[in-house]
Amino acid sequence: MKIKNICCIGAGYVGGPTMTVIADKCPDLQIDVVDLNEKRIEDWNNNDFTKLPIYEPGLADIVKRRRGKNLHFSNLIKEKIENADLVFISVNTPTKKKGVGAGKASDLKWVEACARQVAEFSKGHTIVVEKSTLPVRTAEVIKSILFASYNLNEDKETEKTFDVLSNPEFLSEGTAIKDLENPDRVLIGGEKEEAIEALCSVYRCWVPEEKILKTNIWSSELAKLTANAFLAQRISSINSISALCEATGADIREVSRAIGSDTRIGSKFLVSGPGFGGSCFKKDILNLVYLSNHFGLPEVANFWESVVELNKWNQKRISELIVKKLYGSVSGKKISILGFAFKANTNDTRESAAINICKDLLEEGAILYIHDPKVESNQIAKDLNLEPLKESFTEHESLRNSEIGNWYFANSIRESLTGADAVILLTEWDEYTCIDWREASNLMRKPSWIFDSRSILNPEKIKASCLNFWRIGDGSIN
Ligand code: UDX
Ligand code: ADP
């Protein structure tokens, strides 16, 4: 089973960067990334490399290097599947909104559609690899669809055969290229040694042998969910202690440092913040919850569900304390929101804590001036389910009397701060650490408040600028 042509279905946050790095590391392979979404493909083919559909540090340079050589983006789903020895399925698997398992189970309709496309268009032998985060036993679904197409072919010449592998992606947005180029491990789950070996040969181009772990297919699927659940659990744990720090006078940064230096605990994923976001953590935990309930393990389900519940509570806690500090009302007040992405160095807003916090403040009647270096206005409008104001608040002081929450897209940090009663920092973008707080203080309406939910600002400089200051988990100042 020698791999020459790879087709990846889904040109999103996982498929795009992963295939770009494989193309770069394996110049002898031809990689085709296909997607139903024509605009997305058009953007991947844009000659202005700052306009790629995904922002990831380092990604544009590699796309520039490989695109048109051994990396191609197109909507030619049929042709590229036909031609492929190996197909990665890398499509979205959002949580189901209705029906059985609503709110917990993943909606597999896109994965199912892909399996049907592969069953219909593939020729000869094809290795099908699950790349998207999927509930355990999805491989079974894919297999049953693929293997049903066996029977359609009586002619030996055109017979189709398949192997199904699980190869979950562990990249983290914002550091995707680094994570792909130097992974902690590559996990491959499967049944047939030959197929596993074929996929290993792709990774061996740059990943040391000892980092390639082989398991059975179910362990591989479950390991992905478990890794994300463990990481998310650490964040909920530290955020719960953060609230206790604020109540007792302790400082979460000191507590994190103290516990993180225990080698059994380790220092990563102990940064307290507004709550985890991103497309994976919540979805994967809810999958575990669904799975545990399904197999009659309600205690296990409740344990994991509490990680998501605490995350929700943490976001609510922050919006409530902002309203409280602003004298019990934010109605008609201008509030600067710094950062909307779920973390720095990405334009992704899926499950961002900013969405819920902004919605709460809009509900209270605030006028939000939202700034983010990479997230576009139309994405924020979609997330908040509200179109932005067309004209700036500064020209419409009358909005202060409005009781209806509104938002405006701030093109600069300065615009967002001018006349604001409060600044709420929600994403840890580097550029927010360079704000001149003396100047900011002159621009803002007094008394002004700064809320740092990511602990990246310098408290001394802010306090010296006559600004009121709150930061997460700091019991000494709250
Ligand atoms: C995560 C996993 O890390 C990755 O392995 C998996 O493949 C996909 O899901 P991602 O969601 O891209 O990656 O980003 P991650 O860095 O894990 O951050 C997730 C959320 O947790 C972000 O909102 C981040 O701000 C938050 N976080 C992270 C904290 O609040 N504190 C921390 O210490 C770390
Ligand atoms: P992820 O973060 O998992 O990569 P994204 O939503 O960013 O998720 O990307 C998934 C991509 O998969 C989208 O661009 C979507 O258009 C594409 N997609 C979904 N179903 C299909 C399908 N049946 N065939 C081709 N592309 C698909």
C-alpha cells in the first residue's frame, strides 16, 4: 500500500493546516484539499496570502511555498477522491441541536456524507482516515457505509476495497504549525497492520518513530476525547480556585505557580481565564457525557458534565461582577471589549467566552465597542446574533440614554477606549500588553474601570494611571 495521492475532505481549521504541513514535509506526495464551500476554496487560492480563510502564525508562508506544486485546493470532490490512495475526513462535527442526543452528541451528518462520497467515487483500494474529532465508534459508521458499497461491484476489475483508520489531530489553534511540525505524538488506531504502516510512512517523513503510537481504533478515538477532557478539566479546576482566591485574598498566579512546580501536576494549562472556548473542549466532553450515559455510567457522565457547567458559571460570574463594579448598571455605558477570539493568534471565535460575556452585557443595555486584531465584524455579528451600529457612538451620545444594548466594530484600540466607562480584556493578544494606560485614562470617562480576565496587564501601571482595576483570581485587589 504505497501512498502517492492524498485527498483531504474539509478545508477548515484542521484540514487546511494539517495538509499544508504534510505537503511541506512530504514533497513526493500530491495533496488535494477539497471542500463543498466554494468561497472557502477561493480564499485558500487567494494570491494575497494575508487573505487565507484561516489565520495561523506561519501558515501563509508554507501555503505560498507548496500551493500549485504538491498542495492543491479545489471543489473537485469526485475527481480527487477517485484519484486518492488515502482520504482524510476532516469535516465539522458540531454538537447536535435537535433530536436524539441534542445538546450532547455530535452531529455526524457531514461525516456520513463524506463516507457516502468516498463509497461512491473511490476506485481500487482506499485508506479512509478519521481526522475530525469524533465520538467513539464513529469508525463503525464509516465502515458500514463503505463496506455496503462492496456489494455493488461484481466486476473484479473495478472492485473497491477500504481500510478505516483513526488518526486524531492534537494541534492547538494559534500554534498549529508548530504542533504539526513537532508533535508530542501521532496516534494511529486501526486493525490492519498494512494500512497502519502506510499512514505511518507519511508521518515518518518528519516525525521520529518513537512518537508514532499505534493502538486499536476505539482506543485511538477515546484517547482524543480523553486528552481534551483532561485539559479542559484543568482549566475548570483552576478557574474554580480563582473564584476562591478572589474571596480569600489569595492570588491565583501564586497558587498556580506553587502547584505547577509539583512535577506530578506540571505547570501547563493552569492559567486562569474567562473560561475555555474553541471547537473541541466542550464538544468532546459532551460526547463523553453522552457516551457514559449511553453505557449506563451516570456517575462518570456527571463528573465530566460538571467541567462544562463550571466553565459556563465562570463566564456568568465575570459578566455579573462587571455589572456590580459598574454601580449595578451598564445600561447606556460604553464598554470597550478587547479581544473576541477564543484565544490569541487565531481568528476562530467558536465557543469563545467573549460571546456569552458580550451577550450578557448587551442584555443589560451596554454599548460595546468590540476590537479584535483578526476577527471580522461579520463573524462577531453572527456570534452575537446582532448587526453592529453603522455609526460610531462618539457621534451619537444620545445612545447613552438607550436601554437597548448595541455594539460597534472598533477598528482600533484607541477608538474602542475613547469615552469608555470600562475596558474588558477577553483575549490575550500581545498588542493589548502595550497599551499606554496614562493615555487611555485621558481618553476614558471617569470613574473608569479595567477588567483583565486574562491577567496579562501590568497592575501597577494601570493603578498609577488613576484607573480602577480588577483581574481574575487576585484577592489582594478585588
Ligand atoms: C485544544 C487542544 O489543546 C488540542 O490538543 C486539540 O486538538 C483541540 O483542542 P485549542 O482549542 O485549539 O486546542 O486551544 P487550547 O490552547 O487548548 O485552548 C482552549 C481554550 O482554553 C482557550 O479558550 C484558552 O484560552 C483556554 N485556556 C488554555 C485557558 O483558559 N487556560 C490555560 O491554561 C490554557
Ligand atoms: P474543523 O475545525 O474541524 O476543521 P471547520 O468547520 O473549520 O472544522 O471545517 C470543516 C470543513 O468541512 C468546512 O469548510 C465544510 O465546508 C467542510 N465540509 C463539510 N462537509 C463536507 C463534505 N461532505 N464534503 C466536503 N467538504 C465538507
